[in-house]
Amino acid sequence: MGVYDFQRMNQVIIAYHVLARGDIRLSPELAEYKLFRAEEVVCWPAGTGYALAEWLRGRGTNPDSWICRVGHSRH
């Protein structure tokens, strides 16, 4: 999908979308995962938030909720 900088954590995020089936197996780097429906997620203006917004747009959804800071939201 794209490459996104996440300066606060000094990271570069390479985001991709894969259609898959079967069991989810985590690597030692991941402790858990969560599944959400597309209509449940909220994007934020940094790092993975941009990747999530792009994925939603690709599915025909316009992400209209952006969290700016903890406790503050912009619509």
C-alpha cells in the first residue's frame, strides 16, 4: 500500500494488504492481535493511521474520523 514515516518513534512503516485464509500465527515479536470491522476503526494523523485511511479509501470508505491526541477528536 505504501511507506509511511512515524517520526515520533523514529520508524518507517511499510504497509501492505494481503488476502489470506487459515489460522493466524504470531511471530515472537507479536503478543496478540485484534480483529475489527472496517466501520469500527478510527484513523489518526500519523504513522499507521495514514495506512489505515488509505486502506479504507481503497474499499470505498471515506475515513471521516481522525484522532489528533488522546481525548481530542476531529471530524
